[in-house]
Amino acid sequence: MGLIKAALGAAGGTLADQWKEFFYCDAIDNDVLAVKGQKRTSKRSSNTKGSDNIITTGSGIAVADGQCMMIVEQGKIVDICAEPGEYTYDASTEPSIFSGNLGDVMKESAMLALEYIKAHASLLNLDEEIFDNWNIHVHVPEGAIPKDGPSAGITMATSLASALTQRKVKANLAMTGEITLRGKVLPVGGIKEKILAAKRAGIKNIILSEENRKNIDEIQEIYLKGLTFHYVKDVKEVFAIALTNEKVADAIDLSVKKEKTEKKAE
């Protein structure tokens, strides 16, 4: 189940006609932590039935600036969204996994990374059922620097792989590269600027697409001193370089517990 963002302007006069109901939340006082969403119907719509406490497939949801929406089912949070906008609820889709300051292209990179990991769960020794039993949420805090573009593809993939396996990522390591749904690592631009920034941050190892090798050959040696470059063609190579076999501190057991069934003798 999840949320699908509506096109701009969709909420104007057609929301009530297209959706069964429309949930929103007015501004709340500073000392109030959370409130239940309110259902609204339009005069244009004859669809006034339904519970004020239940949303169904097709229900409209509005998230205003500074708000965070949560969908709760039998006491469990099944979806969360902190990005302002109008959404429609669809029980057949995956939960929203993003909040914070993330551009559309970076969201696509994260989705590609997650779909790749799902399709290659065995590569990381992951039980495929982990995706049915655990929700994944990606939050990028607000900041002065806009965060968008495809360059974070392999970084997103590595972060998700680390979170799901609870394995540490090597220290003093930077990476940049776009990914495809098949896991191919594509070249990106701005290599010189990224290398200089990484060096100032004390980075020693950098992972790049094999197709970016030519960009390194064009940079003066003085800027490359002390750096080791790892050129890759596939996300599998990124995981092999970036992930250690050491678990993170206070590692969470994400394994899926299977109930044992005993057959009674007849």
C-alpha cells in the first residue's frame, strides 16, 4: 500500500469527483504532537458516504508544509510522508519511502536501487521475505544545498544494502555514479569538482564508473596525489568494494522468523 502523488492542479475542482474522500489536517498548536486527519467532501461531489476514520483505495490525502502524514493500520504505521502535496491512496502500491529534501531524480535513483536489491537479494544473502516484513524509509534532512541528480545512484544502493544487511561501509570512501535497473553503473559529470571536494574532506578511496576513467586522465597529478580510484561497471562491484563483513554497532536482526509447524501423527 502506498501513496501516489497527484498532478499539479488536480486538487482544484476534481479531487472530490475523482476520489471517494479527501483527508487533510489544519494547523495544530505547538504543544500538540498529532491529530487525526479530517475528511472533506466538495459540493460538486455526491460522494458523501464513508467513515471519517477510514481511508480506502482512491482516497485523497493532502500534506501541507511542515506536516508529516502517517497511515496507521491496527496500531501499526504502514505509510508515512513528509513531502507537501496532494496524494491518492492505493492499497496495491508500495509504501512511500521518502521524506526531507529529495529531488525527483534522486528519488528515482533510490527506487532503482531498491528494486535492484529486491531482484538480487541472494547477492547480499537477504531473505526475500524481508521486504514484506520491514518498511524502508529514506530521509534526507533539509539543507542549504539542493539534493537532486542521478550521481547518487550507487551511493543510494550502497546505503540501502548496508541498512538491510547491517554491514558497515568502509571509512574514507566516496562514490559517484548513476545506476540502471539492471545494475549497470553509468558515468556522471562534474568529476574534477567532486574529487577536489572529496580530497578536502579527507577521503582516500573513490569509486567511479569505468567510463569516467578518461576524466581522471585529464586531471593534473597534483590533485590526484593520495587518492585511490576504483573503476566499476556494475553495482555488484560497488558492494564488493564498499561493504565490509563487520556488522554495525547495535545491529538489528532483520531476519524473518518462520513459524514451525508440527504434523500430528494420525
